[in-house]
Amino acid sequence: MNMDDAVVLRTYSSEVAANIAASRLGSEGVEAHIQKDDCGGAYPSLQMVQGVRLLVRPEDQERANEILERIEAEDSGEVEEEKEDEEEAEPQRPQEPPGRKKSNPIILIGVFFLGLAIGYFLEPSLIYRSSYTGVDKYGRNEAGIPGYIAHYVNGQIERSEEDRNYDGKPDAWYKYEGDRIRTAKWDDNFDGWPDRWATYKDPFNYVMKVDTNFDGKADATVYVVNGLVHRWDWHPNESAIIERRELYEHDIKKEELVDTDGDGIFDLKITYDRFERPISKTMVRIRY
């Protein structure tokens, strides 16, 4: 795909959600790529601020949009609700208006056989996709190294890996259940060991642990709600003591609680304005 000609189909708040959409499009034969501005993975929070873009060819835009709309409707249960409504309504057969001509049976037979012919050629492809077990590779660079590899079992994605620096080694790993993301790991300094771990309720609600000094131990826990950062708990080297808790509103830090003496009680509260500048400090006693 020529990235200069590509169009933005969707913008997601996380890389995982964008990869899922790209994978689903790829499973239906539509080439898709993601584009992000997070300094090569060094600052993943930028994804939630600037978004992760899903790119497709201009000629594929309409079909890709239809595929995603169908998938989103299925995931939200809209399709099932519509079917239930139709069953409950029990519509009556409309009476044929007087003078209306009946359909030509020869035309109906022709349409019937045309449908059989189309089904004959399309059915193998549909069955193949619904039961597909194998590996798909996307986002190749100029050297031919794929940036994203998806593993399918019986038509559903089971796991995937990402090579964000195109060195031929995966540096992000994702696992799925029923086509839904469940866990993820990222190697942000590309040394072969994960530095971030996430557990998902869904693509927009998850808890992520972060190793900021790359020693293999989590130093912070991030809570993301509806695609926006809700809270950061800082506990260096997996300490039971939370040194600092940052509370966010609409992805902007509004308040910070600090345990200055490490006794398990927050004793300092700092509030911030909309530009995340401190505006007040108050002594408190809040147990966590």
C-alpha cells in the first residue's frame, strides 16, 4: 500500500483496538495499516491523546467501512436486537393491491439459478474464511519484514505479535478470546523482555502495569476507563507502598495524593488546573 495515498478510515484511542480492526479487515481481504505517533512506543500515552489511525486504500474505503460497521453492530448486539424485534412484531403479509401484475415465473427461476451460480463460487471462500486456521502477516516495510502477525484458529484470532522497530523480532504480544483482546505485553526498549503488561475487560477498559526503569518489576499501575486514563498508582519496584496516586478527569490530571513518609497513608493532596499546573496543596490523612 502506498501510504501517501492511504485514507484514514477510523481513529482509535489505543493501538490494540486499531490492530484488531486491521486484523478483521485483513481476514476479509482488505489491506489495512495503522499509523501512530507515540515516539516509537516510548510514550504510549500519546496514543490516547493523538489517537491511532487505521489506514486503507481509497478504493477500499467504502467496503472497509461497511465491514467495520457490520462488526461493530454485531459486537454491540444490534443485529440480535433487530431480529428479536422482528420476531415479536409478527408482521402480517401485506395484501396485494388490485390490478398488480404477478411476477413472471421465468424471471424468478432465472434469478434462482443465478443465485445458485453465485453461491457456488462464493461459498468456498466464505467457508474457508469462517474456518480459517493459519497465520496472516501485515504492514511489511521496504525490506519485506512484517510489522504485525496474526494467528487464527477456526476463523477467530487467537494471538498476535507486533514488530514495531522491524528488526525481525516481536516486541508486542496480544492474546484474544472470542476475537476480543484479553492480555497484552510490550517491550518498549527492545531488549527482548516486556516492560508493560495489560489485562483487558474490553479494548477501552483495562489495567496496565509499567516498568519505567526496565528492571523487570512494575513501578506503576495505570487504570484506563472508556479509553481515557483514570488513575496512575506509583509503587516503585512492585512495592506495597503507593508513593503517589494521580487522578485524571477527561485524560487531564486533576489531583495527586502523596504518601510522604511511606506509612500507607496519603498525607498530601495537590490539585491541578486544566493545564496540569498545581494550584493548591493540602495536608490530609487518606488511607489507601
